[in-house]
Amino acid sequence: MNACGFGDAELEFPVEVHFRVIAFADAGTETAVRAAAAELGVAEFLAPGNVSAGGKYQTFNLSLMVEDLPRMQEIDRVFRAVPGVKMVL
């Protein structure tokens, strides 16, 4: 088990991490988000979330156990690189 500083908190790995991917609500972006999840090997953990009131944005939720900081950073980086993704929380 290893630990990492994250702001004022310290994370101990493995840790359950919850990601929220906010993206444009269109079929192409959804396909790209799902392809990124498949590339990362986490597709079974990806769940669609809410659509914004105006229908412009869609969220995708991802909760999984992460073994170390590099893996957590990789997941964040891959989703942020998807065209149409506006934010990863």
C-alpha cells in the first residue's frame, strides 16, 4: 500500500475513485467516451449520468478501485483528451 498527497488530504492506495466526465451530448462524443473507457479497460464501470436542462451536455460516471497514482492520472488524462469532453471531475 502506498500513499500520495492530494491537496490537504492523503490518499492510500488502492482507493475507490469516482470520476465524472462532462461532455457534449451527441452520439459521436458518447461513442468516443465509451471507446476511451474500453481502451482503459474500465468500460464495465462507465454509466451514463444526467443530461443538462438544455440538452447540450451529458455526464458519464465512473467508480472503480485504482491501484496507484499513475493509473488514476492515466484515466484522467485519457478522458480529458477525448474530443467533446469539457471537464473531468
